Amino acid sequence: MSEQNATQARTVNTTEHSGKADVSSLVLLAVLLAAGFILNMTVGNALAIVGIKPQFIIASYALAILLSNAGFGQAAIFGLVSAAVIQLTTSIPGLNFATELVAALVMAALIRRPLKVGGRDVTPLVATFATTLVSGALFAVAGTLIMGAALGTVVVKIPLVLGTAVFNAVVVQALYFPLKKVLKK
């Protein structure tokens, strides 16, 4: 090593990786999915007794997509990884790979333009509601067909899907801004 190189200061260049899959966004997803899984197994199961079935895994990847400003490729990865976690508790193995992939792409599309109402950013609320609705509707319809039930029985699942979408939307809206501030995103 030359003397000139030994005395030269080292610099590290940082760039904004918004929208691209990187280690920090995958770690964020992993942490949120772990929390979501634990909440699904505890709070989710407890609330199911009264007819509310929150899907904290969907809320987790919705938050990860929002906080990392995920592009479509990264959102697809988030959706598929989330579907893999859901396989531990799903009633129809494999189906979530399709439903969560599509829903994650919906989330990525909806965060491209901020939605404001009365000067307040409601993007997390609206995007998560739509994402959960898409995931739930696809799961309800495809699951009904896979199980061989009449398609008309999907109507019974509509209140559950809508309730879950509202619950997830409120949770993500409430958590997004504090997490964004803490993570300095």
C-alpha cells in the first residue's frame, strides 16, 4: 500500500434506495411480519371470537411497502414473503401466494400518488383498505371455488372482508406516521 493511500481519508457514499429492494427494507419487513404473526396468533384469534378477524400480516407488508416506498418488484417480493409466512396458519395452503402478490402490487400502485383529504395524508388508510379488500376478496372467491362451494356463499364473507379491511386501514394509518418518524424515512 502506498503512503499516499494510507493517509487518504476514506469516504462512504450513501444514496437513497427508495423503491428498491435492499437489506434494510427486508429487515423492516421481517420485523413487521414477526410482529404481525404474533399479533395474528394472539389478538387476531381473540378477536375472531367476536367476528372480527384482523390480518396483521397484510397490515405488516402494507406498512413495509409504505415505509420503504416500494416499487412493484419490491412489493411483489414483500407479498410473496408474506404469503410464505401466512402458510403457517392458512386454511387453504398456497392460495395466499396469488392473493398477497396481487394485493401487494395494488398497495405499490396506490402509494405512487399521495392522497390528501383536508390537507391530511390518508394514503396509508385508503391504500391499506384497498389492499386488504383485494386480498380478502380474492381469497374468498378463489377459496370458495377451490373448496367446491357455491359461488353465492361468498356473500356471507363480505362483512368479514370489509371489517378486516377497515381494521387494517385504521391500524396502518395510526402506525405509519410515528414509524416513519422513528425510522427517519
